[in-house]
Amino acid sequence: MHVDPALLTFAGDPSAQATAQDRVLAASAKWRRRADVAQVLADCEALDDGADFADCESLSGLLRGTNAQAFVQGWLAAMAEAMRADPLAQLPFRHSDTKGTGAIHLHRAGRATLALLLIEKRAAAQPASVVFSDSERHEIVLAGRAQALSLHDVPGSPPEGSAGELLPGSVFHGDARHSRAFVSVDAPLALLRVVRDHAEPTPTREVEIASGRVVHRASSSAADGRAELAAALLGAMGRSDAAPVLGRYACGKGGEGARWQALRNALALDTGDGFEALCQLANRPDDPLGGDAAQLLHRLCTSYPTACQHPERAMPRELKPDNPGALSLDECLARIDAMGFDPQDESSLINAARALAGLAANRTFLGDLLIDQLAGTMPEAATAYGPQAIMLAPPRNGYFIRANIWPAPGDPAYQASGAASFVYGMPHDHNFDFLTVGYFGPGYVSDYYEYDYESVAGEEGEAVDLRFVERSALSEGRVLHYRARRDVHCQHPPESLSVSLNICAANPAQGWFDQYRFEVDRGRIAGVLNASANEVMLRLGVALGHEDARALAADFADHHPSAAMRRVAGELVARVS
């Protein structure tokens, strides 16, 4: 893909990036200070504190009359003004864009989230199943037209419900027993949604509509998912000192899947601690795990009566940096900060690689951190990457550090969530440079390819020259440099649970460079992976008929430095013309 000189200049100018982000942050802050907005956001805080939705007058009022339209139009106007002033500033809102469904979070207060959603035609289909999640949801349609099924969960039987048409002003209220599925979309559907997650959510269930059979069950909490993987990793590491913590976690108030995984690994690591936790759970008939624990206890006592009476304690580019010896996380950060992390500067890159190798040589730091997090003595760092990723150092000085847990096919997390949840089997590139090292286990296996980013336009289905390099595993101690917009890999699960450590470049401009998913057997681009918040906002604004958004789309289609934004804007212009 030809990169606009203005974008290259911006990507290489940290001062311009900071100025651009300061402007858009200031615009967001100004919008939040508006009296009507401040009242709504205050109600979000109250909702998080336990207030009834109906008592949050400003927030619940958005679902009545034209309040929602006026509120969203005000946000669109503020953001459009900011984007017009600085088209390369990234809007500071968490967002997603997957399979025709776009979402942008206007505000999050603990368990309460206020968001805008865009449902496009390709996101709707006659559903075979419906998802019930343990959260309170309130939605109003702002624009568009669609057909939907409103369904009520009936345990042990097929869900009950009815079909209906969604038009501007249509309202829906959902909870753990009530859900909705979109059957067809006649015109892109824009919705305003208020969600409050349950303090102790039950697992999310995907239910087959025809039979009522539960086809998939997953934790509703990212923290629970992370705890489940952490417990599996501590078990695989043989960390017997984690057994007491895992036993207490199993008897605590976390998600059922995470607690059961903690119990299994406590039993494997230390029979005494694990058996004590098992006995506690077996004696709790009201605990969701109580019945399963009692059955397991019976089987163990039948098969191993002595153990039950007297439980015993059971004891791209490969870099080869000089290993500085084991480093603590703080020592690793200090070494990187001394030179910064600039992947284009070989000395900076090698310095960071040495620091990462030193951290990987520390065989206890990650397990210690996981124990502290499970024990509640250390808060988890926020991450947008889901339970698989552990944020070790949040963004600082142009980089961040994370650990990634890679389940094997035999691990419960893999069997419950499937390969796609861990990006296995999906060839993709990255729009940022990062270093990675194998920390634990045999490591995931990758098929590696190279391609020329500037030779493609970025269209779905476009032919691309992918050059196969090798297939290899990220074994313990192996350090690789993944080069932005050049290296492509298709990851396959490791033979057993594994962990990698990453130093990732964090540049405000990198979001403007497309990240692609590929079909390597056909040599084609399968899709773009990284829609920006700006793109989602623009699509929402056009769907809502906002004049500023339409004007921006017309302007950006011809003049925006980002090819992705020009492409999205062009599609929107064609849609409304």
C-alpha cells in the first residue's frame, strides 16, 4: 500500500502526535463537561453503585422521546469538529468492529457502560442459537430498520419469544433471561445501549433455539477468564506454593469455570491443600460447584481411600542478544527506558531484546505476580486483549510489556472456547513492531511469511504476494522481532500450555495503518482487522443522518491521509448518494 507522505511525517513526529491527541482529548473533556452530558455520566456512576435504572432520570430519559437523539447528535458534532481540526488524531474511546457490528463506548463507570452500536446488513442472519448473558441491558434504536427475535430463556426447554420490527424509537430491555437476535437488517441499525454487568455474573450461555440445548458456556468476566488461564499455567509450572491460593480461590466468589480450574490445579499441585478445598465445596449444597465437588470427592474416596483419610503433600527475525542474567520486571523496564524502544534504531532494538531476555531468564516473576493477583494483594493492570494477555507494564515511553498465555488443544480453556478465541489458524500481520520471547513451555508454532505492505491497496479479496519463510516454534529463550507491516504469521497451538513475553511499540499513529487477515492458500487479503474509533464514529454518524458526519465522509473520501479512512468514507458517501 502506498503510504501518504503526510501520514509518514505524522508517524515520525512524536510532538505532532502528542499535539493531535491533546486536541481530541480536550474535545472529549469539553463534551463531558456539558451540563446534559455530565448529568448522564453521573447517572452511569450511580448505576454502577447499585441505583435502579429507572431512578437514574437523565440516563433512563435517553430511552424516552428524543433525548437519545439529541444526546448522540451532540457527541457526533463535538467529535466531528475535533476530527475536522486534526484528521489524524485518534478518538479516545474504546471500540470494536467485528463481522458487521461496530461499537464505541462513550463512557464506562465500573460495571456500567454507555455505548453506541452499529448493526450492518451482513451482521444479521436467521439465528440457530441465542446468547444469554448475565447483565442488565437497555437499548433504543436511533436509526435504521431491522427484523429481530426477542427471546426468553426457559431452562431445559427451547427459548420462547416473538419476532418484531425495529424502527427508530424501538426500545428493548434485557437481562440474564431475556435476549435478542437480529434476523435481517434493511438499513444500518444505530442503537444507544446502557449495560450494567452483574457483580457476580453467572456464565454466559449460548442456547440452541430449536432444542434449548446449551451449546457453549463461558465466563461473563474477563477477570474470571484470566484467572482460569492463570490457574492452568501455575499448574503447568508445577508451582506447589500456589496450591493454598488456588484452594482459597476455588472456595471464593469467582466464576464457576475459573474456580473449578483452580480446584483441579490445587489438587494436582498439593494433595493436602486441594483436598481441603474440595471438602469445603462438597459441603456447600447451595454452591453451584457443590454437587460436582461432592461427586468428585466420592470418586476419590472410593478409588483412593487412604489419601482421603490421610492426605499427603505432593512435593521474523531472530535475535540472539547477550543474556544479562535474570532481571526483575523493574530492572527490565529501567534498561529499556535508558534507551527507549525505537524498533527502527538497531541499538535501541538490541538493548530492548537484552532486557527481554533477562526478564525471560527470571523463572519466578510471572508466577509470583499471578499468585499475588489471585490472592487479591495486587490489582490487575487493565488490558484490551482479553483474558489471554497479562499486562506487565502499561503504555509508557512508546511501549508496553505483556505476557500471553497459549493453551494447548488438551487444555480446558481451549476446549471450551475453541481455536479462534486464541487467534490460532488465522494468518495476520501487525501494524506495530514488537519483540517476543518464549518464556514457558514448548511455545506456539507459526508458519511465517513476508509481504510488501506498500504493494497492496488493502481491499478484501485483493491478491498479495506472500513469501513463505519457515515453520518454527517459539521455544523458551528464543527472541524474535516481528516487523510492522512486513511479517505475517499463522499461529498453531503448542503441544502443551505455553507463555510468551512481548515488548510492543505503542505509537498513536499506528492505528492508521491497516492490519490484515490473509488467506494464504489463495494468496489474498481476507479482511482488515483494526477499524479505528474514528471509522466507527463516522459510520454511526452517517447512519444517524448527522450532517457534520456526512460532510466529513465526503471530505475524508477524497483527502484523508489514511487509505482505510478514505475507503470507509467512500463507502459511506456511495451509500447515501
